[in-house]
Amino acid sequence: NIYEILKKKKILLINIFTDDPFNLNSSATSSKNIIKNIKNYDIFCIWSKRIKKKLEKTYKQTNFYYLPFGYSEEKHKPRKNNIINKKISFIGSYDKKRFNFLKRIKRKVDIYGNDWPSFENHKIYKYIKNKSLSKVIAQSEISLNILKKQNFLSHNMRTFEITSMGGLMLTTRTKEQKDFFPENIASFMFDDIEEINKKIEYIFNNPTLSKKIRVNAYDISKKHSYKNRVNCLIKYINANKKYFHSKL
């Protein structure tokens, strides 16, 4: 009933959804109530082009807006730290596929996150954020970004956090990430374990190119702050205010 009350007050309802609404396997990700009430929003913002297409086919009366992730200008700042030679970091939560993938990486990886089981060749640290996150990325010669199944064809928050903090991103290859940070210009990418192991050695052996890509990524990242994301959404609303006003 809350939706009906708000509609009567002529309030524009916007949902900025940061997961996959169709994934009902976890209550932390979505639920039947979320699915049922998508139709009640005037604008439903979603971070994935693939999910947006799926939503548009299912809910033809709702306006869906592509709103990618970004970075926080307050929390994700570059730090001037000396890069630790051959340091590879991965910052993220435990996932079985991630675990199986990481254990096949030949070089030692420093893993920061919760609930990780032990590795023979990698070291586990507690979860980090903000200044600690910036420090680790600044010290890392390579910052890994291994996408989960939900993000596999798209991007994730770390896509913009690594680059905005001056890190060198080696990430799962996707079209969306290529659009944001072109491969071999502002990022390095991989498809499988064989390629990631080769890319790691390539990066270590090409420090001049790696530095250039790191700088390019940082320069590109500046336009992907959450402040800019909100400004884009506001412009979209203002450009279509007659349409939204007629719905109210």
C-alpha cells in the first residue's frame, strides 16, 4: 500500500538496484517482493545492459535506466605509495569459482576478504576498505578483478575503484569493461587461467607499458564518479519531465 500512498502524493519513484533482481537464490540479492513491485517504479535503474534488456522484455510499462557502478570521490582516492615489486592483490569476497580460479594462478596473490579458506601459495588478509583499500591498490603491481557469475558479462564496483585509485587492473574480459577501459590501453584482460598467468608475466616484464596503462585508466576513471552518475540521472529525468509529470 505504500506505493499507492506515494503515487497519490505525486512523488516520482526511482529504484537504484545494485544486484540482479532475477536472482532469487539469496535474500540479500533479490526477493519475490522486489520482482512484484518493479512495476510500481517510475524509473528502475540497473547497472547491467544484459539485465536491462531482460527487464524491458518482461516489464514493458516501466522505464529502465542504465546506471553503471562508479567510485566515491571521498573514499576512493589515489595514494602515493611505492609499488611493491611483484605484488599481486585481489580484494573481494569468497566465491567457490573464484577460489578454484585463484588457486591455479602460479604467482603468489595477496587476498583481502572474508571467509576465504587457506591456499598453499597465496596469503589471506582481512577485508579492507577506504584508506586501507587505496594503500593496497597503490602498492600492488597488479590488482586482479575476477568477476562473479552475476557480473560475468558486465562489470562490477571494483572496475572503477581500482582504476580511480591509480591501480593497474587485470580483469575478466567483458565488452562493457572494454568500453569503459579499453584493453591494452587502460586495462589488461583475460578469459581463462592460461591467459591470466601469461598476462601476469607480461606485465612484470613490461613496466613502462604497465605504467602508461595505469595512468590512462586513472585519467579515464575521473568521469565515472558516483556524483557524475547522479548528475546523468538528473539530466535524464529533466529531459523527460513532461512524460514523467503526465504519469504522475
